[in-house]
Amino acid sequence: MSGGEVRAALREHEVKAMVAAAGVPVPRGVVVRESDVAGARESDFAVARGLAEPLVLKAFGPGLVHKSDAGAVRLGLRADELAAAAGEMRARLDGLLVEGFLVEEQAPAGVELIVGLVGDPGFGPVLLVGLGGIWTEAMRDTALRLCPISERDARLMLDSLRGSALLRGHRGRPPVDLDAVVKLLMTVGGPGGLWERLELGEFELNPVIATPSGVTAVDARHLPGPAAPRPSVPREPADFLPLFEPRAVAVVGASATRPNFGNMFLDFYRAAGVPLVAVHPTAAEVAGVPAVPSLAAAEVDYALVAVPADRCAEVVRQASGIPYVQVMSGGFGEAGRTDLERGLAEAARAAGTRLVGPNCMGVYCPRGRQTFVGGGIGPAGSVALISQSGGLAGEVIKVGERRGLAFSRVVTVGNSADVTPAELLSWLARDTETRAVGLYLEDPRGGRELYEALGAAGLPVALLVGGRSSQGRRAALSHTGGLVGDLRVWEAVAAQTGTALVSSQDDLIGVLAFFQAHGSRVTDGDGVLVIGPSGGAGVLAADAFDRAGVRLDPLPEGVLDGLGAAAPGNPLEVPVGPRGRPGLVPEVIEAVVRRRPYGDVVAHVNVQSFFTYGDAAEPLYAYARALAGAQEALPRVRITLVTRNGECAPPGVEDEVRRIAAAAGIPVYRTMEAAAVAVAAGGRRGAA
Ligand code: ADP
Ligand code: MG
């Protein structure tokens, strides 16, 4: 359990009374306290006579958490067997304090589910449902959502279970009462549900027995814990335009004698041509840039601070009148110096400036001549990036631009002591220059705010999370705690907000390239058609799309009549090569989508086949041009190109293909896997 002490767990019957009051069906039962028991006498259990047999006997006491493991549960008892069973149980639990017994009616057998809540320290209350009972850990078949959930969420959660067939009636068994399961999920995790009233901790009903006639929670645990973040009303973001497009920039920390990190930035900015001033205690100029002694004397919209950590607060205190100060220096919270970080945030507040960082790299915005990467500034575009890591942002900019991305705004946020990714996302979502956002994050601090910003964003977002783990992070007392790992919570956040969760830097760039090319395209159809040469590659393509969660719907009958193409399948095999007719693939695409409007068409070529017998770049370009023509003729279909085996082309050829495709708004990938991930992300977006 993270976050300090856990208060004593409530007893099962106490938790059951609470959930019953909330409307969760529980078995009828009575409590027999040890203090009331004179010995194992039958009369002590007379109170159980009003219950319908068979009966269940459970011992309770402070050390009894997993009761069946300890031998503290007996099923299938008659009333006249209770006293003896209790005596045996007490003997077996020798050494554990038994406070008393819960006697309850035994619910009929059915499908056993687990329904739980965890207070995630970053994201707040999380609801979990899964196939449960004693198999919970072994099956690990669970679905998570942040609270509150909608009824649609509840149904999607159940559908997403691998074992969902068990609920819908499997091998001749009748289906369970799904509406009752949904109602239970809403009672626990829906608006006004139990999650709002409980101190979480952990809470779980395991098992809930679902049958054709309803649900019964036959076990209940609640471990109160430290308060988790709650939903909040998203705040109005600051106006970040001066951060991205400052009229003038100050750099604090460049040396007049020994060039350092700060000097590198002076060089970048000088090359970018933005009005610039250096802050230096004594020099009149630094590396040819005019200098002033203090930020107080700098008339700029943005100041970049690169002085040692213990001097940053003092610099920031002088930033009054400057809307944005970015502290690049490390040595704050990430190095255990939360005191310095707090001091920095306080200094910013006192100066009335907004603080970006510390422990980051800067801002990149071609329109605003803002940069923190060498090698010049790239073209202005529509893709934004918020990155916790400065180094990674630099790579995404450079590699992304090489692959055709054009950025609107990039900001590195480091420790986010003041300005948060959520606040920036809320602003970028309304920024007219930005049409898609990439996020790289490493910790879920401020997760709740981020979740709400993602939900409200209304533009495509790709999210890469570093350092996530599939391990349960809590030394949990409940099953739920052990099943809720960081990765699972991020997946829930993505599913609920329509965010594309990616798992590598390559895929982040690839998905952003897809959003850039196709983000504003409205498609008439749905589904994906894959088209290209070679049966084997097609078979592997189907596997790649399958792994990415995309089904390739078959072609309708008769679609290819008169086209002389190969057998109608999806992937569809059509010859493409140096001697083929470049227009064949586009013709087939147009013919197919007229009959069956696919939303996405993925065309692939084997680049190697063009270059095995000499330098056949022109036929490849002709193919790319024909495909570009198809995209222009079919504005409501998203065409994507995969140039397989591109390394077999002479230098420059792939770039030219990419250029031809990009001019028509076609994104290009080198592998089917990368294309599948991007198409899946684009499709999920449309479905959200
Ligand atoms: P544990 O603390 O080990 O989780 P439970 O209260 O969940 O103990 O009981 C163990 C198992 O016994 C449950 O998983 C369920 O299969 C069964 N069980 C417990 N109570 C009942 C009941 N009232 N009706 C039917 N089955 C029950
Ligand atoms: Mg249980």
C-alpha cells in the first residue's frame, strides 16, 4: 500500500451493511460474536434459524484477511451443523483472534466476478471488474476505468474481458443478468457511486456471483486509505502564446568566458533571429549578445534560466513583468530537493510569472522562432508536443521533421512545478495552429487534471508513457490493489478519453504523422483495406493489423469483376513492380471503395523489387504519383503508404517518395507494423 499507514480494515459484515444500503445485493446473514458464545453450543447459533439453508459460516477477526486461505470459510452447512463447524474452525485458527462468526445464506452458483476500487495516487478512484473468485490472480482478466464511469463504460468493460463469453452464456449455460452487473458497476463506480463516499484505499467485492436472475456480492472488503485526487473542474489555462511566440527572449546563465549550456541557447536563438538579451552580473555583452545585470532589467516575454539549482529561485524572483520563465537546471525534486523546487514555485508566484520546468530543455516553435535544438528551425506546422523529457523532445523534433512532421508548438515541462501538461494541453486544444498533440510523460502526478484535459481536448492526442510498469505497485491487501498496475491505469485513461496510447518513440512519431496527414479528413466508410503485391507480405500484413487490434473486413462479392486482379481478399493482392502499370492500384482502390467505402486504405510496395535489376526509381515515383492522384480523387478515404524494404533503395529515393505522398496528404511508413499502429490509432479516434 503506497502513501503511509492503512487504518484497520472494517469487518466483512460491516462493509456488507454499507454496500447493501447503497443498493448492492448481499446474502442475508447474522453475526454471532465470540463474546456471546458460551462454548460451541448449538443455542448460540439459534439466531441463524431464520436463514434459508444451505448456510455459509465465516470467522472474522483482525488478522483474517484472506479467509479461505486461513480455513475460515465453510460452505453448504445446515443450521444444526453451525456450532460444531464453528468449534472446528476456531481450533483450526489457533493463534488468530476470532472476534465472531458471520452466518449467511449460500448464494446459488454462477459466474464469479471481482468488482473493486483503488485510490490511485495520481488519477484518483479507479474501478476494476474482472473474472473473479479464487481465479482472480491466475486469470488476470480485468478491465479498468477511472470513476465516475458511464453505463457505456460499464458495458465496454464487460465486453473487453477475454472471458466475456462466460457472461453471455457459454456451452449451453444461460447468460447472466448483464443489466444487473451493469447496475452494480454503476452503484460502485458511476456518478454518485460508492467511490465518492469511501476513503480509498482499496475496496472490493470478490466474488460477486452473477446468475441469470441477478447478482449477489458474497464477500466485501474495504481498506480505508489516504484521500485520492477527485474530479475537479478544469481551470481556465493561461494564455501561452507569449511562451511560444515571445517578442523577445532573455537567457540567464550564459558565461562571458567559459561557454556553457546557456551559451548554446544564445547561439540557437541568435541563429533563429529572435530579439535577444543575456543576463549577466558584470558583462556588457555575452558572445556578442547585449547583456543586462538582472532579469528585472530585461523587457522580454520569456526567460530561460540555466544557473545552478540553488540560485534559480533568486533569479526567478526578479522576473516580475515577464510572463514566462523556464528553468532548465536540474537538481530539484528529481534529485530529492523538493525544498528547492517549492522555493522556486514560490518565487515564481511572488514575481507573478509562470514557471515552466525545472529540469527541462526549452520551447520549440518555428512560428515564434523559439528553439532548443541545433541545426536550424524546421517548417511551421500543426503538430504540438508536450514532453516531460527535454532530450526525448529533441529527438522527436529532429527525427519527426526528417519524417515529414511539422510542429506548431513543442514544450518541455520537466518536473512541472507550476505549469502542468494538463494546462498546456487545454490551451493547445484551442490553439488554432494546432491540430494534433503528442504527449510524453513519465509520472502520473496531476493525473486527474490530465485525464480531464484529455477528455475535453477534442483533437487527436497520442500518448507515450515512460517508466510504466505492468506490475501491481501496491503491496496490496486486496486482489484489486495487486491487479491495478500503472500501465493498466494509463490504458484506462486512454480508453476513456479516446487517446492513442503508443509504446515507443517511433510509434509516437508514426501516429502523429498519421494525425497530421489525415487528422482533418472526414471518411464516409469504415474498416481497413490493405492492397499490394505478394501473398506472403499480405498474410503478414493481416497479422500485423490483427496485433494492432484492427480487423480487415473481407471484400464484398463481385467488387473486382472486369479488373483482372487476383482473388478478392483483404489484404488484396495486386501486382506492383518496376514493370507493372502504376495506375493499377489506384484503379482498384477507386473501384473497391465505390462499392464498399472503407475508411482507410493501406497500400504497400516492396521497394526492393524496384531495385533488384538496376536503378528503377522512376517506376516507383510513378506509382507514388498515381497513389497521390487517388488520394486527391478520394478525399474521404484515408490512404496510407508502406514502403517495405526501403533500405534497398539508393539514398534519397525514399525521401522523394515521401515527398510525393506528403504533398497529397498520404503518410508513409517503412513497416506494416508501424502503419498498423498508426491506422489503429486513427480509427480509434474516429470511434471515440
Ligand atoms: P475470502 O476471504 O477467502 O475471499 P470469501 O468470503 O470470498 O472469502 O469466501 C470464499 C469463497 O467462498 C468465495 O469465493 C465464494 O466462492 C464462496 N462463498 C463465500 N460466501 C458465499 C456465499 N454467501 N454464497 C455462496 N458462496 C460463497
Ligand atoms: Mg473473497
